[in-house]
Amino acid sequence: MFFLSEKSSKRRIREAENARRNRLEIIKALADGQVSRRDLFKWGLFTAGGLLLWKHGLNPFVRSAYADSSIPTGLPRSPLFGVQAFTQPMPRFDVLPRNPNPFTFLTPAPTKEANTTQQLLNPALEGVTPGDTGPIEGRPPGPIWAHQKFDTLPPQIAVEISTEGAKANTVYNPGVPSSLNSGIDSTQPFPPRFHPNLPDQGPLALWTFNGTLPPKLLIGRYGEGILNRHHNKLPFDVTQNGGFGRHTLSTHEHNGHHGAENDGFTGAFFFPGQFYDYHYPIVLAGINSINTGATDPRAGSPNGSGGITKVPGDWHETMSTHWFHDHMFSFTAQNVYKGDAGMFNIYSALDRGNEAINDGVNLRLPSGTAKDFGNLDYDVNLMLADKAWDANGQLAFDIFDTEDGFVADVMTVNLVYRPFFEVERRKYRFRILNGAVSRFFKISLSDASPMIQIANDGNLLPSPVVITQTDQLGIAERYDVVIDFSRYSVGQTVSMVNLLAHEDGKMPSNTLSLSQALAGSSSDPCVGKFLEFRIVRDPAQPDVSQVPAVMIPNPDLSAIPVSRTRTFVFGDSADQTTNDPVTSFRGPWGIGTNGGDKLNADFGRVSAAPKFGTREIWTLQNDGGGWDHPIHIHFEEGQILKRNGSANNVPAWEKGRKDVYRLRPDGSVTLTMQFRDFGGMFMEHCHNTVHEDNAMLLRWEIDDGGTPFLRPLPTPIPRPQGVTFEAPTEVLNNI
Ligand SMILES: [Cu+2]
């Protein structure tokens, strides 16, 4: 979906506004239960593929007789209320408090199996009659959804978060002094606004972690498990969503190597008034089979006083930059877009977040020196996302684009509009997350000077790669880059520039040259400068950080046999073979497994069941040339073996471990993964979240790792009164 250009006629803009209102009425009727999706099909408003048809101005995709724009559109351009770019500082992420001892900090104390203590339910919840009770925790009950390794690796840190409507932040902790946060006074309330001169977001428009801006940063280290108690404080009434977003939640720690009960499975969602305890043990993959005696200091964690606490597992599997976001079945795009996304920095002996400690293990990447680990002074999280808002400045989304993807017209960094960021003359690390719904980015600096890419997705590369522009960042991909600002003088500026234009959400339409992008010659308003660096001073202390020539070599898999190969084809015109009202969904998109038909998502269907403790090779194939798909496979990092059938096509920055695989038009990726340490049901899906929601997602599971896991696993069916289970709707042949 796209937006009207500013040159569009008033009539065309009015038409788009009307269409939007009509569609909002339909979605309200859907949400209120006055009509069902089935009704919409029956009335011919949806195609079998899930695309809303044009009826009486419902779909401005379809050109009217007086359309004057060459760009299809669903929303008028977002009004900027006279706000100029680069007139506000970029806020650092808001660091979540880390509380020792979850068992005394949290009330009630966390439990291995879901806490099914009953509470009286709010009758505004769907399917609830007055007097009904339900469990306080929304995690599916019983042993299959118990925290794996809860007894052997109990959580040591408690983090308590909520998802709720927008409000001012009175406890903002940027983790650095104001001088390293572009002068922002964090003692002042931080308003829920994209710019000081834009309107506050209302509590139904913006739903974020803790209801506040800036986005949240979770800090963790290996060997120190986190219990993340997530409260759902969204409105009980499902229709109170400001036009988009779903009040049920499932939070995915992307790409945690955790048990499935903590993965944010799309069908393990919980309701307003409930919490869900996510246990992130933060272990190295291979914990059960490699370095089990914890003797290698490279498999280690900062010990708080300059030393290393050794941990079991394979140090080659060390991860650094994660993020966490909602994964609600068929509503992920809306909920993530609405603000339910944060980042997670994981520290280790190798990637310590302290650039001074010289112990032969620490890579000494740009960060800072004051704290033993996790210094954020020169280690900066950047979340890029395009947003759109309505005439009142409230966040807007086109819920009826189920085909291409949603592309908006305002560029934000850390959820504010095109900010500036003050830097010192030294090296910085930027952890860049593509947090968009459907948009890809390609980044260069405005003076075409080099950046050093050190990580892709969660993982440091085997070796750094010097680039003058990034590859296309698919949705959910992370690129960590080091920029050395010592080459500039105090008073100079340099900007990050997006070179990649979209005409719709299918894929980028074209790459602009740097001079074209800077000249503003693209019709896409998200092309061009989006973040201005202001070089403001020399560092008070010398920059002792390094970018070593060798960082984290890949795990050696040569001795591990390949148990089997699988193919997955991602494309449109998919079929739905099931009709479970909770677990199945219809849409244009789907995934074909091992030569079978392309199927719409059903989280009750088991499409693959790799054997516990094995290694496999998977080929992901894009079924078309008119779109791209960034495919995310949950649970363990993979290594790309081939692109389009050849190892020679794998670029240097994809030679480490990955968790998102951008297929490119007509392209394929062949990768290898292991399935170890934990069990349960996981997912594989497109991370163009509009494709994911409509319905390019499948479930695979590790169900042979011993008790309590059954083959196949029963599917959770969440209700406010408690989660029940049902047999899989379908188990594909030869899983
Ligand atoms: Cu896709």
C-alpha cells in the first residue's frame, strides 16, 4: 500500500479519505462481530485470496475515473504540521530495569508451569460472560509449555514490562548521560510524540512496551537468565483499537535460542488482564554437547568485575543484537507497527560492551569503559521504521492491504521523525534494525565515506566488511556498523541516507544513486537523509576501541552429518486446506513444503519436524519475480551455503550466522541449521509482516526430544477462560 503524492488533487485525496473511512467501518464491524470474514467473502468483498475488492469506493487501489496519481494509494499523505527534518534530537532507547532475584521481586513468583491461579474476568473481553474466571497467566498450561531448563538454569534477573496505550514516560533511562544523548534531559517527561511539534499519540493509536517512548532496550548477558514478565494492559474491548491492532499478544524474542514456550509462538497469545512469563536462559547453542564443562574462556560472560564467567556451549554461536516484538497470529504487522517492538543487546566475553578490557578474548568493539559490560556510550541502537498518520496526526495503517505490504511515507528513527544525533570525533557502533512492516532500506553516508559492517542479524561476522553502502536490509534484519567520526572536524555534519525507493510493499522499486537520493528526486518520501550526525566535540578520553580482523568464525559443521534436506517455496495463490476458526487463516500468500502445494498459514498444521539433535539443509525458494520475501526461521542460527544454487553468490556480509534470509526476486537461499538443546513448536515465515499475516507462515516442531513432548504436539487454543488443546488440524506427509 502506498500514499498519494502531495501533487494529487483535492478530489483524489478526498476519495482516499472516504475509502479509508468506509474500510474502517468494515473493520469495526468485523471487530464488533457484526460481520464475519466469511460474510465478506460471501458478499464478494474479499477474493478467495483475501484481497479486498473495490465496492463503492472501498478500495482506492482501484483507479477511479479521475485518479491523477501514478501511485496506487490507500492513505493520503501524512500531514507534517510544518515540522522540519533534523530539528529534534534522536533519543537513545529506554533501558529496562534489571531486577535481581525474580523469585522475590515478582509477585506472584514465577513458576515452571503456567500459573493457573484464577481471576474474575472482565466481561468486555470477547466470549466472556459476567462471573467467568480465567488464569492469571496466559501461557498454555501443563508440562509441554513448562519452562525448559527452569530447574537447571533458573532465571536470575527479573524484567517486568507491559504493553499498553500511549502515555508520557516519567522514568526514561537512556543508560548514558545527557551529553551522550544529544542533550535530552531524561528527568523531564518524554511525550508520546514523533516530534515535539507533532500531536501526542492517543492511547488507542500507539501501543508500546510500557506505553511509552522511546522504544525499550533489554540488556542481558550469557549465563544470566532473564524472566520477562509481560503484562497485557491493552483495552479489554477488542474494538477499542483506534482502527487497527489486536489486543491479544505473543512476544517473540527474535532470534532467541530458547524453549518454544518462550519463543512467542503465534498461537500462544494472551489476553488483556493476563501476564505471560518468558524465560530467556541466554545460553550458547550446543550447551548440551559442546564445551559442556565450560572450560573455554571464549564461551564466557562478563563477570561484573573485569573477568569472565565461563559457560557451556559453542562460543562460535555467540549472539549480540536481538529484538523482541509482537507475533500475534494474523495481526503481527498491525501490532508491531503500532509500537510493540524493542531491542535486546546480549553481552558476552567476546562482545562485552567494554572497549578497554584487554584479556585476549574481548573484541573491544566501540562501547565505552565505565562499566564492566554493556556500556552504551558509543554503542547505539537504531530502529528504522516508516510510519503514516491521519489528518489529526494519529498513527494510521491500511488494514485492507493484504497483498503487497504496507509502505508509509514518514521516516522515523527510534520512533521519532528524522532526528539528529550528536557524536564525538571517534568510533561508534550502530546496531541498525529494520523495524518496518514491509519496507526495505539501503543505507549510505551522505559523503559516501566508508562504514565497517561487523554484524548481520544477531551475530558478529567472521570478519568485518568495509562498505560504502549497505545491502538491502530486509524487514527484521539487523546490520551492526562501525562509523569512525574522527575523520570529521567539530562542527561538521554527515547523514545516513536511504537509497531505496518503494512504489508498493512487494519489494523495492529502484535504488537511487547517492546524488539522486540527496537531490530528492524520488517520489518516495522515505528516500534521502533520515538521520543527521552532528560532530560536536573531541572525546574526553582516547578511543581505545578496535575492529579486529577476526571476530567470530562460523561453527565448524564438517563433522556433523546432514540428516535430511527440505525445500520451502514462498509465493502467492496459496490454498487453505483447513478451516479451524482459531488456527487457520486465508490470504494470498503461502508456503509449499517439499514440493507440495503452497498453503496458507494454520498454526495447527505441522509442516516439518526435524529430529532433535540433528542438522539439516533447507532451501528457501521465492516463487516469483515481482516481490521479495525476507524469511525468518525461528530458534537457531543458520549459515547460508548457497544463493541461487551457488556459494559464489553469497556476499561477505552474509557469511556469518543469520536468522533472516532475504530471498530476492526469483531467488533462493540454501542454508544449514541444527535443532538442539530445546524442543517445542516454532515457526518459519515471511517477515514482510503483511505477507506473514496473510498467510505466509508455517509451524515446524521438535517433538522427539523426550518427555514431555508428544509427536505431534497438541495445538494451544487460547481463550480468556484458559488455554485448551486440540490435535493438529493437519500433519503433512513425511515431516
Ligand atoms: Cu514476503
